[in-house]
Amino acid sequence: MEGIGLATPAAPQARAVPVLRPLYIGTLRIDPPILQAPMAGFTNYAFRRIVREFGGAGLQATEMISAEGFVRMVGGVKGSPDRLWGVRDEPRPLAVQMWDNDEETLAEVGRRLAFEYGVSVVDLNFGCPVKKITEAHSGSYLLTEPARVHAIVARVVKACAPTPVTAKIRLGCKRGCITGLDVARAVEEAGAAALTVHGRVAEDFFKGSADWERIAEIKAHTKKMPVIGNGDLDSAEKVVEAFARYGVDGVMIARAGLTKPWLFREAAAALKGEPLPPPPTLREQKDLLLRHHAEIVERFGEERGNVLMRRYACTYAQGRSGAREFRSHAARCRTTREFVDLVERFFPRD
């Protein structure tokens, strides 16, 4: 089998950076002003540890949780919901994002997250376009109802105080229905401590390009609430540009961080005007993947852990020669031995 190939270029030089204001979410200082996005199925404790080791993320987030599921403790392992694995004990600051459309359920779960789990930030999702969530009249469905968003945010803010409450939105549900500015106003008036804006509408999912001009427009119309931009930030240079050109208070890195968890430290260096640190070698990346796999299997068991690890294996291989074949084999791995053998075959020894 042909091994995965990846050229390791010399670290590019960072561009000149704008003068950055400190990012505060409530009284919480986020330094650097780079956030790791919550992504269901990916940003669990094992992934967050890897990002933390590389450095550069000023605020990390768990996977998005269902508020109703939390109440019922659905899918729990060792007495705690899967998506809150590690939350009680890991370093702060840390955010937990939740979704639902019932303000009382969200308020109750937010209160428990703030006072029982001691999280740093409680985030409300009004942007997820996934069908099962929009059919439950949650996530991006609520972008058509700014008044309802206001009521939800206000209730959760009251329940969680003094822990800051934030929200994440998209520009709207459809290209012909851009409601992001109205929803942003509702979120700010309800007392949210910050807003993250993904520069697409829900019907786009992740197709096309994020519209940063629209993100900048929302930023220009907020009064005091910080605005965090999100969408297509796959390089340190784009992070610098987001601040310099679009005036956001912070940025959130999502999918690109799965492929390159060291992107956060590159972006942090760029914002300081420093040369970018070199990416890990292929050998280091292989060792990282195997360590990631071992931690997932230890938590979830042999069968389930290997199934869960398939999605991560695909992100590690993205953009490299031989990646398609690697993903094809990874999608069929059921045992640790199969997975380790596959990684050994595809990643070079030196």
C-alpha cells in the first residue's frame, strides 16, 4: 500500500498583526482571543487534551449537548453524559454548548453546568443546521424567531449568573432570509456576554464560502457585546485577516482544527507577529493519532472506541496522498490491532 505523503514546508513567516483589544466574555479574559469550536462527535476530552498540549486556544469547548438529553442522562458512561467526559476535572477556561427550544429546560441545565460542573461559559446553539435538531424546532430553526431567542437567552442568563452566557448563530436559515442581525440584537438585549457568528446560512451547511462581510456588519451593529467570527479559518494568515479586515473581537476555529490541532498555536503566534512554529513531523503525527486512539478506546471500550475513532482517523489523513485509501480501510476497522496495523502501514516509519 502507498503510504500517506505530506510535505513539511518551512514555517511561513507571520504577517504584521493589528492592534488587538483584549477579549472578555463577561469578566473572563480570553487570551489569545482564539476559540476552539464545539463540534458534536469530535471535540471530546481526548481531542481537547491534544489541542491544549499544542497550545494557542484561549477558550475550548466540549461537544454540543442536548439539554433534554442531559436531564435524562441519555447515553451516560460511568454516571455522566458522554459529551461531558472530563469536564469536571480538566483545566479552565472551558465552555459547554447546549441546544433545545425550551427556555426552562435550558435554564435548568445551564444552572447545573455553571454551579455543579463549574464551567467557565454556558453557550447556546442557534446555528446548528442538522435535520434532527431543526425538526425539533431548535438550532438554526430558531433564527426565524428573534423574540423567542431573546426569551431563551434572558432566562438562561438569569439562571447561570454570574457565569457568562454566550450564543452561536448563523446568518439565517436560507439565503433569502438573512435574520442574523435581528437575532444578534435579540441576543445582546437579553444580556449575553458574547456572540459567535458563522458566516453561512443554515441551508449551506458547509458548502461555499463563509461571508465575512456579513459577520463584520453584525459586529458594526452591536453596542458592547463582543462578536466572534467563525467560518473557513484554516490558516494562521486567515485568522490575522479576520481581525485586521473584519474587526471581530475573537475568532473560532472549527473543522480545520480537527485536521491540524496545531493550527491554534500557529494562529496565536501569528497574532503576536512571531514566526509560525513548524508543524509536527509525520512520525509525530502518527504517534499523536495512536495516542488519541488509545485514549478513546480506554474510555469507550474496544468495540465502540474503534468505531468512534474512524471519524478522527479520516481527519488526520485529510489532504494527503493516499488519504482516500486510508479512509476506506479506517472505516472498516473494528479492533485495536486492525487500527494500529493500518496506521503503521500508511504512515512512514521515519
